[in-house]
Amino acid sequence: MVQNFTLFIPLLPFLAFAIIVLLTRNNNRLSALVAILSIVAALMLSYGVFLEALSEGAELAANPFYGAPIAWMPFGGMTINFGWYVDPIGAAMLFMVPTVCLMIFIYSTAYMRHNHVDEHGHPHAEDDPRYARFFAYISLFTAMMLLLVVSSNLLQFFIAWEVMGFCSYALIGFWSFRGRKEHHIDDAQVGRARGAAIKAFLTTRVGDILFMTGMILLLITLGSLDFNKMYDPAAMNNMLAGLAQPLPGVEWPVVIALLIFGGTIAKSAQFPLHIWLPDAMEGPTPVSALIHAATMVSAGIFLIIRAYPLLEFAQQTSGPAMQIVAFVGAFTALFAATIGLAQNDIKRVLAFSTISQLGYMLAALGIGAFVSGSFHLLTHAFFKALLFLGAGAVIHSIGTNDMFKMGGLIRKMPITGITFFVGAFALMGIFPLSGFWSKDEILLDAMREGFYPHAGMSQDLFLQIIYLMLAIAAFLTALYTGRQLFLTFLGKPRDQAAYDHAHESPVAMWAPLAVLATFTVFLGFWNTPFAPAFFHFVGEGGFMGLPPFEHSEFDPIALTNMLVSTGIALSGFAVAWGLYGFRPIQAGQPDPLARLGFVWKILVNKYWLDELYGYKINLDGTAQPGLLIRLVGAFMRLCAWFDRNVVDGLVNLAGWLSRILARLWGWVDTHIVDGLVNATASVTGEIAEWWRTMQTGNVQNYALMAMVGAMAIAILFLLRSFT
Amino acid sequence: MIPYLSLITFIPLLGAIIILFLPNDKAIKQFAIAWSIIPLVLATVAWATLSSWAPPYNFVYNACGVTIDSASAGYTFGECAPWISTLGIQYHLGADGLSMPLIWLTTLLTTLGLFYSAKVIQNRVKEFFALFLLLEVGMLGVFVSLDLFLFYVFWEIGLVPMYFLIGIWGHDTDRPQYAAIKFFMYTLAGSVFMLLGIIALYLYSSPNTFDMTLLAANQANMPFSKDVLISSLAFLGFFLAFSIKMPLFPFHTWLPDAHTAAPTAGSVILAGILLKLGGYGFFRILLPIFPQVSQQWAFWIGVLAVISIVYGALVAMAQTDFKRLVAYSSVNHMGFVILGFAAAAALTAEQMQNPHYINNGASAINGAVLAMFSHGVITGGLFFLVGMLYERTHTRELALFGGFGSQIPVYGALLLLTSFASLGLPGLAGFVGEFMVMNGAYSTLTLLAFIAVWGIVFTAAYFLWKIIQKILLGNVSEQWAKLPDLKGYEILTLAPLAVLMFAIGLFPNWILDTINTASIAILEYMKRM
Amino acid sequence: MDVSTIIAQLLFFLVAALTLTAAFLTVLARNVFHAALALVGTFFGVAAIYLMLEAEFLAIVQILIYIGAIAVLILFAVMLTRGLMQHDQISFNHQWAWVALVVGTLFLGMFILILQVPWLQSGAAVTADTVPSLGQQLMTTYLLPFEVVSVLLLATLVGAFIIARE
Amino acid sequence: MDILSFILNPFVSLYNLIRDALTALLLSFGIASDVVAIIVFLVMGLIVVTAILILAPVLMMYTTLLERKVVARMQDRIGPNRVGKFGLLQPIADMIKFLTKEDIVPEGVDRVSHLLAPIVSVIPVVLSFAVLSFGVGMGAVDLNLGLLFLMAMGSMATIAVFMAGFGSHNKFALIGGMRAAAQIISYEIPQIFAVAIPVMLAGSISLNRVIEQQSGLFGLGWFFFYVPVGPIAFFVYLLAATAEINRVPFDLPEAESELVAGYHTEYSGMKFGLFYLAEFLNMFIISAIAASIFFGGWQGPFVQQVPALGIVYFFGKTFLLIIIQLWFRGSLPRIRVDQLMNFGWKRLVPVMIGTILFTAVLLWFYRGVLDYLKGLGG
Amino acid sequence: MITQIPLVYYLALAAALFCIGSFGALSRRNAIAVLMGIELMLNAVNINLVAFWRYGAADPLVDQAGIVFALFVITLAAAEAAIGLALIIAIYRSRDTVNVEEINLLKW
């Protein structure tokens, strides 16, 4: 019964965090070892839970592993209990999260050693000054991600979610301060990291506020935050009866669902709160891989997965919640993909592709393709972690992020290059990598629902639009990914010095790449249209109180879709080849796409959203707050002026007035009474003179007398009692 | 039955007297620290005893002729003796889940404050330590007394030592005399209104009494509750006193001056405990004794609370002085406490019949009390941290700092922890209270709650932008190249607070269990309106 | 009288004889160090008596405190004041004969008195482990004396430290 | 009795086998059953005592070998390797040497003390063996005051030290004896405090109950893991107990640079051998206590199914702790007397008082959590 | 065991021990020996307390006054030994003697 130990899965990395912070923080190797050992232990335990879950099969969906033994927050007659909740998708996450985390931990042991050249010209590799702290943070992060996955109610989920936000903040800002001996970062980096960290935390905080509001309203209307209760249709129906309507014509469920979706928008970097994620690339690359690609941002998707019944319920009873989710997702997928085209930073391209892919997942969930969306979440985590780690290896090796200073690197870094290609093709959706299968399923669902309706339903324009947006996004994805490949690994080196400096990474860095690449290649076969094992596991058990999903047979529509999506991907890649591969870009040559003119300028400036309501961080470390923030700042200064001059001024006025009054008062003297009585008693001395001769000064003498006396008293007592 | 509360309250007084006779500074310091541990231990034992009587209580509170059964109140440790019998004034002490955590916090922060001051305070040592212990008497007295007159006496006792602490040991650059007088006069003005309120309650109660438990238990039948004017005026008197002490916008301006001027330990106590006297009064007196008036004014009090939250955060953001910023953060955080009060008070009579609303009301009260407790812990810690930095750099100007995260990493870590606890990161102390308050507030004051919740974003903003970024991040300038990290005694001062932040954040049940009993009791009183 | 009674009484007499012999040695030995060693023997004998009385806890406490602490303290004191008491010095003071007389009388009187009283022959059976209930009682019924004794010990600690300080 | 359970639990099974056989034999002679019970009790007692009396010296002999080997490895030497393979017969050779050496009694000694001291030093140690629990159901006596008894036995060592110091008529011996005594009684206090923590956690002072309470988490619910009180108590216990038995770095009473050999300067032959025996058995005893109360004694995974594993666990943990003490010896310099006393009274005692208070508070608030942990997987 | 030995035995033993102890306390010249005598007396008292507990208590489990008192006596004995010996050592330091007869500064 491994499931009873589920809560120990997050506990282990948390213990590692505590141990590193309290005990081993001064020993880099030991700290890394503690972190890795803890994650290995957690991995083993969670694989245990995962296997136990697999052995339950589809049964698990109806009867998930559940227990809530820890009383956490009592109020009135109610108590919110904490515990664990593992359903099929949770089990799958328990497989994915520790695996990716372990790979990233191992990778980090090497990545956080920096090469630098000392004053004598000798190259050195030395640990980052905050090496141990790095492992502490990512251990805490992993603990919280695992806690989030296993949590049994929304509050517990929220706590893990927020602490992850903190970890993200700390890790983005990992290089935001430096001591006098730290050479590996410069002032511009410090400035950028500082701005990016705050930007990330505050932007997601906005979403968290919405999420928290939604959660509290859910608690108030539903009376519980337990997932068990949330997935109980009878309990959900009571929600409609509770509070009064918030606005005329709007019911609570849709409000709550959209507020919770607000959390996802911020955490998963969806339009319009996506602005923090590209800047978050200032953190060390393993962090980007871990937090800003594979796990934390997908926590937002996981939230929508957890809240899926609520969304459905809201959609059915009170408003278009699902459609909004789908539209935001699809729009973001397209929107981010366009920006991704115009980025030169190797990590930022990946960042925008992350935003775009998360949009994909949301679109899938929004159109009801629950299983496909979930599956894309899993596969995306693997190949995106792979891509980030590969990009990190490149950066670590040649010391720049700028793709225009790279080129031809596959000759210098074959393993990194090949694995990167695997990841990139998976991202594009090239047969038969995992990305193909998962993305294809999403498109298939949209296509099937949109263009080939069931009997009795008309063609759905909304779904057609979604499908088109996703298809265009897929094309753009292939385009910018191809652009990245051609600029980085193929073609000619554009910066010869950097190229000469480049070298294959140490084994601790390429081994995780290889493992992740293996998963990227094979994971897709878990859910192919012919043999949808994942679908059977997740979707067919009357999941979350919903009716079971039905998987369509492999039919011509599916085949068509496979061909179409392959065609889209290949055509995107072909365009990229035409622009960047056919005639490799030379050093100093502008980007061929710059010919787009004004459109290109829009894309490079990311639609000027940072200038509107965000916080624009420049390459040199300076930053300009956006319009909205300037307004808040002005209001803040107004408040401070008001406080100092008006509110406090009134108080001081009152004080001044009373001081005038106080001048009218006098003061009173006090008398001190003198008098001392002395009394001496010489008589006492006389008496003492007479008595003192009895004192022999020998203590044993006294004791003997005392004893005799005691015996005498005893005898007297005895005599009296005898008479 | 051991008279825990009398012992806890008066042992510091005895200590203050003994200090007057001690010969040298070292002895005074060691004695004061050791002595202050006694009430801490007693309070711990008392709390443990209280929490070991898990609800439902199997006892009946019986003191001062008041018999309260287990259903309606959680008072324990009752002590009673006639004091001024012609007026029916009694020496009536008692504690419940509302006061017990605050009592414990008072004793803890006093010990820590003394411990820290022993290293820092070098002039007029005897007076400082004696006054500090006297201050503890005043604060503890407020928390334990169940007689309004006694309450008032202790309330005023606490003022005097604080006045001297600010005036004598304040930093000369911060106009300590001005701040001390402002603090004293402002608070005194408020408490005069409270005295009027107390007298009004006495005159308009039948039988005439100062006993809080009687007033609360029988308020529905008391003459004052039938007379809207009298009860509103009395309510206003109490409200003014408490909201000045809290402080609630717009009565908060004494606070930044007093906090900034006070010596470190004084600021800690001021923020950690003295502010809580007001909050305590809200829940101990206003809610049970004036449920109707509270209900009528709940929305407007909620408005003030929301202004405190948002406005306090914005003004804090505009500060350039580290200590003033932390001081304004108290305004911001205390707003949540009052919002919790308003949320609970806003429950209407028919909502009282619905257990669902009762639970959310209890959530608001629990949250407010826990927010007070954790604010004491966190802001206490923050003021310690301010003081420690000031001891090193002799400036509090935020613009002069930077890069300390790598220069003094232990300080950095503790500041990071405390700041995040303060801005309400889940898993640390601040969040639980805020969450529960918001839970209560959303159920009765939905709109206000939705505005208040944005205060959390601003709170995060000023902590991240003003404190963490300005102090910890960036490059270390040459000026601070030799800045030493925290010493052992400083870490020892902060360690209990850090542990508490985690203990509350990770497992709040142990403290909420205690508070919840009191919340249920208060709601039970309110039901009788 | 059955066999087990005889064994038990023999055992008692053996222990009692040992205890008393050691006690005599304690009082009579010229060398204080030997006296102290004999004292340890006495303590052992008393511990054995406790065991016979089914007071195991007390027996262990007797060993822990009397032998482990008090006897050691005494030995310490003997060593620290060593060199003064020569072996040929008289070990009794001038009033020892009087003392012998008084003490002898006392013993005779007590012995006769003890024999006069019809004492109980046996006590109730001990049904369970006495230690938990002993602890319980120390924390409830005897809390005040317990605390007083604690304070006394603290005072002793401080007092001994201050007195013995040079 | 089937063969499987015999294999799984050999010692207890053997014990039961002999007992049953003896009972049956005596009953077949027609002896009254109550008399039989007494005889069997005595005989079995005799067997157990004999076993312990054989076990103790053997343990001591091979602990000396272990010490010499381990310290040698730490100093980059090989250690004894001549007598027997890996020097395995070295202890036996040493024992023969001890027994055949001349027994010198210097002039002017206090004969009684001098003669009795080595014997008195061994008695409490051997008595301590009576209450140890070597495996599942493998304790000679299940004393309900086991831990207190062990502490009492530990404190008796002082008397022997005093006797040796005083009886030897030698200044070095006397100073060594006094140092030892002062050290022992000072460090007894933190030691007992440290033992109190597991006692509080377990709610019992019986060694067996304390061990049983650590059965949670598949036999890994050791009190050492009850952070932070468990580790604090363990480390304090380890320090205090090491001081209590005068081992490095607290071996001031035997500081050869100052005191020749301390209180056993004047001893030779088997009398010295007895002191040696006592020292090493003491080391075993304190390690066994530490293993029992902090590391679950014979608790470990699968010990419920295969009780014989308990013996392995117990001796494994005990010898690991012994090796830690040897490691101390191999790596730490001796400390000064004033440092020793200051450390004991001004550091360990306050720390332990604080820990005890903290544990008490913890138990008040988190009793339920502790019970949950103890029950997990056990 | 308990059933076979009458209470008188214990009382007689205790009386004898008490008398021996008091002889020591009252007649030895060495202050330490005096203390030893006192310890013997306290032990005798303890034997009585425990014996009466064992024989007299209606339920030895419930009513453990004898044991408790014996414990307190032991505690007091420890305190007494500590203070007493400290005093003796202090006197020894200042007056170079531990002979009780010579320590009679407090005579008239």
C-alpha cells in the first residue's frame, strides 16, 4: 500500500531543503548530494504510487487514492483537512515531475559550475557562490510541485502553488545580487534578473489573487475545497442556491471558474499576463527548464485539469466558461508563436514556444479534449525540458544567448545537437515523436468536433476558428523552431571566437539530455490513435464525477488529420529552410524576416504590451515601467503626500491647540515629611550577656542535648498515653 | 488551582521592583532576561492546559458569581476577588482562546526584546529594563482582565512605560520626544472616550456592573442595548479608543512616528503587542457586547479597513526609510484584522441561523486573531531586523543599501523569510490569517473583500520592491564592504520567531484550535442580539 | 513455616546483618575513607531491603543517588580534606561515652516499644507496576511538595556553588 | 516447532526448547510442578547468566581488536596481524598475557581498596548486561525500570575509580581518580537528561517499551528521527556517555602526559585486565543503550517476520556507534579540565533542559502526530 | 517474599540503623564522618517509610505516600550532603581542620 505514503513524496525534497539550509549550506557537493538523494527517494516512492495506480487501471478514476488525515484549518464547526489525492492524471504527473526534476538536478550539478579565466590566463571551473542555495531552492520547488500534484484540496494546492511562485521569484532573481568576488555575472545581468524576478512574482500574484478569490468563493458556495467534494455533481448543484448573484444575469459558477482560470492565466503565462515568462529567462537555465517550461507553468494547466468539472458545470449552467478558456488558449498559442518568430535569444524563443504550447493545452481543455490536453502536458514537459537543457548546454559552452552569434554548433557538440534536434522535431510535431502524437490528438479533436459534427449537431463555427488558429500556430511553431535550428546548430559559425571556444558538455549535462530525448521519442506511443492506452487509463473511468470520455475509432478523419498536421509541420520547416537554411546567414547579415517591415517591428517589440501595462527590462539592465505602473506610482506618491500633510497635519494642529491651552495650567508643590525614630535597647544586650554561656559552640553537644530532649518528650508523651 | 493569570501578570511587576535593587548593569540584564522567562513558561503551561481540554469542554466556568456553561464561552483560569465593592468593581481575570495566544505572544516578545536589548542598550540600563517589565504588566493585564474597569486601568498602565521607552531611548534624529508625546496624547485621547463608554455601560446596565462576561451574556436584556443612542455613543467611545490603538485609517499617524523613534525592542513590542490591544478590544468588547451596533456600522468599518489596507500599502510603498516602511506595513496588515471584525459583525440575524454563515463568521474571527498573532511574530521580527541593520550601518535610508544578500547572507535569508511571511506567502505565518479573513469577508462583504484583496498585490509590491530589492539585491558598494553578518545572539533572537512563522504557516491547527473555541463563543453571544 | 518462608527470612537476616555490619564499620572505622566505603555497603544493603519491600524504583534511586552521588561527594570531601586525619588520632570526641549511653537507651527503648505493638503481618498485594502511578501522584497530589523540593534543589545548587567557591 | 521458525528465531527457539525439555524431564521424575517451576527458573537463569558471562569477555576482547584495527587504519597502519589471520587470535594472546603476568602490589597501598577496586569496576557493567535487549524477546530481564537501572549502574563506576585512586597510594592515581569522579558525576546529568527525551517520547522508562515504541515506519521510526529533539538528545548523550566512561577526548583521568595512567597506574596483570575489561564493556554498554533508545535497538525492516534479523540490527548499530567512538579516539585531541567542566555544565546541561522543555511542549501539542507516526507502517 | 517477613523485622532493623547512625553523628570528630552518620539515620527513616507503605497502605498502588516521602527524604539528603560537604570544605580551607570539636567559634 504505497499510496498511504503519498505525502512523503513532497516531504522528502522538503527535508532536503531544510537540511541544506540549516546544515550543509557551506558544502556544495554535500548539498547537491542531499538534494539528488532526496529526489531519487521521492522518485522511487512516486514511481511506486504510479505503478500502484497503473495496476488499478481505469478503476482508479472512480476510486482515486485519497486520504485527508491532517486537520489543518478549523473554523466554526468546519475543518479543512489536508491529505493526498491521486487520480489517473495525478499519477501520470507523479511519473513526469520527479523524472524531469531528477534530470534537471543532475544537469545542474554541472551547469552551476562556471568556467572563468583567472588573471594568469588559466581556465578554471568553480562552483557558483550560491551553489548550495540553488539546490535548496530547487529542492523546495520540487517539493512544492509534488505537493501540488498530490494535494487533496484546493487550499493545499494553492499553498504549493504560491510557494512555487516564491521559488520561481528566488530563482529568476538568483543572479540579481552579487558580492565583490563574483565574476560570472555582470551588472547588466544583475539589473535584468532583479527586474525579472519582481515582474514574475507580481504578475503571477495578480493571477493568484484572482485564483484565491475564486477559491474562497468556491469555499463559500460549495462549503468545501476538497477535490472529492468538487467532483461530486450533487454538491456542485448546491452552489447555485447559495449567495445572491454577483451581477444581474451572471451566476456564481462561471464567475468562480473564470477567477480560478485567472490563476492559470498568470501562472501559465497566457495572454494578457504572459509578459513575465520571457523575462524569467534571466534565471539559470536549469531553472528555466524546470520551472518555466516543464513543471511550474504546467501547474496552471494542472489547475484547469483539477477544476475541469467546475468549468463543465459552469458551462452547462451559467456561462461560456469553457469557450473563454479555449479562446484564450488558442489566441495565446497563435499570439506567442508570432512573437517567437522575432526573437534572437535562444531561450526566449523557447519561452515563447512554451507560452504557445501551454495555450495549446488550454485550447484542448477548453474544447473538451480533456485527455489530449493532459497528454500534451506530459509530452511537452519532457521535450521542452530537453530543449531548455540543450539550449543551456549551448549557452554554457559558448557563453552567449544570441543565436546570431552561433551557427554550425552540431559539429562541436554532437550529442547536444542531436538531442536538441529530437526535441525540436517533437515540438514541431514530426512523426513519430511524442509531440506529434499529442499535438495531433488535439488538432484531431478540434477538427472532428468542428468540421465533422456528430449526428444531430451542426458544424460549430467556434471550433472551426479554434482549429484554424491552432493550425496556424502549428505552422508558425515549425517555422520558428526551424529558424532556431538553422541559426544555432546548422549553417556556418558567425562568431569564430565563440565557435572555437565551444565544446561538448560534461557527462552530467549530456546524460540527462539523452534520457529526456529517449522519453521524447518513446512517450508518444502511450497514446496513439490506434492504441490509446493513456486514454483508457485516464478518460474511461467516470473520471471526476463526469461521464466517461469516449475515444473514437481510428478512422479516415484521424488519418486525414495526421496527414494535414504533418504537412503543416513540414511546410513550416520548409519555409524555415528556405529562409535560413538554403543560404546560411552570414555574420552581420540582418534577419531575412526583417523585410516584413512594420509587422516585424511589432513582433520584435512584443506588441508593446510591456510598455502598456508591464515592465520593460532592457538588455543593459535598466528598466522602464509601463503606463499602468507609472499611474500606480503617481497615485502612491499622492497618497503619501496626503498622509503626511493632510492626515498628520490635522493631528498636529490638534496638538498645537492643546499646547496653547496647557500654558494656562500651573503646578503643585509636594511636601516631604521628615522624621526618623531611633530606638535602642540596651536591656536586650544585658539579657543576652547572661544567656550566652550556655553556648558551648560544639555542634555535637547541641545535637546530643536535642536528642535527649526529644527522648524526654517522647517518654512524657508515652507516659501520658499510658495513664 | 494555580492562579496562572495573576502569576503571569504580576511576576514581571515583581521583577521590575527587584531590578530597582540590583547593583550593576550586567546583573540587571541577566536577571531581567531570566525573570521574563518565568511568565513565558507559565503562559506556555497555561496554553497547553487550555488546549488539552479539547472541546467540547467538560467544565463550567464559574467565577465572580458568573456561571457560564460550556456551550457559550471558553473562559478558563477564572480568578475573582472584590476590589472596589461599592461600585461592584472586581478583580476578575480569565482567559480563553482569544486572549491566550496573545498572552503567550506578549511573554515571548518581551523575553526576546529583553534578550536583544541586553546587548544593545547601554545607557540607563536599570530604568530601561524595569520599564520594559512594567510594560509587560500593562499589556498582559489588558489581555487577562474581564472587568471593564480593570481593563481600563491596565490599558493606561501600558502607556506610561512606552512613553518613556520612546522618549528616552529613541534615536535623537527621529524627534523621540515629539513622537512620544504624540503617541501618549493620541492614545490617551482615545482612552478617555473609552472611559466614557465604560461609564455609560455601567450606568445603563442592570444590575449595574463592569463585568464583561455579564454584559456580554445578558446584553440583550440590558437597558443600553434597548437605547440606540446610548449604545451607539458607547460603541463610538470604545471604537475610537481601539481604532486609534490599532491603528485604523485615519487615526494612524502616530504610528510611523512612534515606531520610528522607539528603540528596537520598543518598536517590536509596539508593533507586536500594543497594536493588538486594540484588536483584542474589538473582539472582546465590541463584538459580544454591541452586536447590533456592530452590525449597523459593519459596512462602514469595513470601508475604513479596506482603505487602511490599500492606502497603507500605497503609503508604505512611498517611504524611503526602512523603519517607517515597516511601520506603515502595520497599518496595512491591521486593516485585515479590522476587516475580519467587520466581516463577522456584518452577519445579520437571519444569517446567524445558517450554520454556513456562522462558520464563515468564525473564519473571519479566527483569521483576524491569527492575523494579529502572526503580525506580532512577523513584524516583531522585521523590527528586530531593522534594528540589527541600523546597529551596523547607522542609517535606515533604503537608497543607500544594496547587495546585502551576498554580503550578509544569514541576515538576507532571515529578511527574505520574514518579508515573505509578511506579504502572505502560503506556508508561512501571514497567509493563514489573511486567507481566513478573506473567507469571512467574502461571505458577508463581498465587494469590499474584492477591493481589499488587491491590497495583497500592493503589499507584495512594496516588500519586493522596497525591502528585498533595495536591501538584498544588486551590487555591494565599497561603503559596506566590511559589514559583518548576524552574530549568535541576534540569530538566537530571531530563531524563535522564524520557527513560529513556519509552525503557523505549515500547521496552523495547533493555534487555530484554541482560537476557534473563542470564536464560536463570540458568535454565540452575537446570536443573542 | 514452609521452605520459602525460611529462605525469605534467611535472606532478610543475611541482608540485615550485612547492612548493620557495614553500618557499624561506617561508624567505627578509624580511616574515614574506609568508613565511606562501608557507607556504600550500607546503602547497598538498604537498597536490597527496598527490593524486598517491592519498592524497586526506590531501590534503583537509592543506588543512583546515594551511591552514585552522595557517596561520591563524601569520598570527594574525604580526599579534599585528606592528610589531616592521621591514623593514630582518636576518632571519637570526648562525649562519646555519653552518646553511647543515650543511644543504647534509645535503641533499647525503641526495641521494647516496637515489640509491644501488634503490627500488621503482611500488606496488600501489589497488583501492577507502581512507577506510573507514583509519577502520576507526584504530579498531582504531591505537586506542591514536589515543586518545593525542586526549588530547594536549585537553592542547594546555587548555595553549594557559592559556598565552595574560592 | 517447525524448522522455519527455528531458523527465523534461533536463540529464543533454542531457549524455549531447552526449557520445555527440562520441564518435561523433571515432571517425568514425578517432582511436584511448583518445585519444577522453581528449578527450571533457576536452571534457565543459570544458563542465561552463563551465556552473558561468556558473551561479555568475548565482546570485550574483540572490541579491543576492533579498536586497534580501526585506529591503526586511521593512522595509516595495519594494526595487529601476526597472531592468527588478520590478528584474530591477538585478543586471546593478550588475555593469556594478562593472566600470566606478575600481580604487583606496591608498598603502602590501602590493601582493601586496592584489591576490591578492579572487581567493583566490573560488577556494575556486567549487571548492565542483564537488562539489555539483544533481539526480539532476547533480554535476560524485562525490568520495568530498565533505563533507570542502567543509569544507576553507570553511576556506580565512580566508586571503583575512587577506590583505585585512593588505594594506590600514588599522587597520579589520586588525581586521576578525582578527575574521573568529578567528570563522571558532572556528565551524568546531561546523560540522564538525554535519556529522558526518548523516555518522554516513548512514555515509558522500560528499555523494552522504548524499543517497541520505535516500530513505526517499517521499523525505522527511531527516536533519532524525531527532529529536532531526537538528534540533539542523541548527540548530547553520545558526548556525555563518552565522558562518563572516560574515553577520548574526555580521557583526562588517564592523560598519560600528565598522570602516567591515572587511577590504574599501580595496577598490573589481571587486575589491570579487569579495568580494561570494564572500560571496553562500558563502551559496549553505552553504545548499546544509544542504539536501543535512539536507533530502535533491534527494530528494523522485516524484523517482525524474521526475528533473527533483530540480533543483526542490534549488534550492527551498536558496533557502528562503537566505531564512532573509536573515530573520536583516532581523530580528536584531549581537552582541558576546565574546558571539560565548562562544556558539561554551561553547554550540555542548559541545552538539555531546553530540549526537555521543548519536548514537553511538543508532546502537549503534537501528541496526535506522534501517535500517527508511531503507528505508520508498523 | 512480603508475606513471609513480619513488619517488626524491618522496624527493628531501622531502629538499629538509626541508633548506629546517631552514634556516629554525635560522637565522631571528623565532620565528614558526622555527615555519614546523618546519612545512616536518614536511611533508617526511609526504611520505616517504605515498610509502612508496604504494610500499611490499603492499596499500595493508589496510596504511595511512603514512597513519595522517601523520595523527598532522599532528595533532601542529597541537598544536605552537597551543602554540608561544601561547608566542610570551605571550613577546611579557612581553618585547616575538619575536627568538629575545633570548630566552635560560636561559643560564648
